Amino acid sequence: MSSVLSTQNYELTNTITLYPNPVKDILTIQLENNQEVASLELLTLKGRSMKKVENTNSIDLENFATGIYLVKVTDKEGKLGIQKIVKE
């Protein structure tokens, strides 16, 4: 099993805003209290990593297939959060 979906403490999950959702191309991520995003990772529902970007609050999903994905967000303090998105 991927460590991404293991029993890690996802402290950021309730502080993440993802928009637009559903998304066609660019997904923007905003954290509460203006926390900085260290990395974003797009995962399949089975936990397979599809794309990872660092030091940005957006990710380009234009070339990905329609479906449901997970977005794993890590802030500059190393805190994690995961939310589902729908790719149109």
C-alpha cells in the first residue's frame, strides 16, 4: 500500500480550498491563514502518483483523463492534507 494513503495525520484536510471543482484545466489550491504550499501531488484513487509540483498553488490538469482524483497538499511546515477532485 502506498504511504500516501496510510494512517498519516492529515492536519490540513479541513483547511484546503480547491477550485474550480470540477476542474477542466488549472486547479488552484488555497490554504487557510495564507499558509504556503510546499508541494501538490495528483493521485489516482488507488494512490498512484500521477503528477507532483512544488512551490506553487496551482496544478495543470488539462491533459489528464476525466475522472476522480485525490490531491495531496503539503505545506512549508510538512503538514499534509488530501481532498478529492473531479476532472472534467
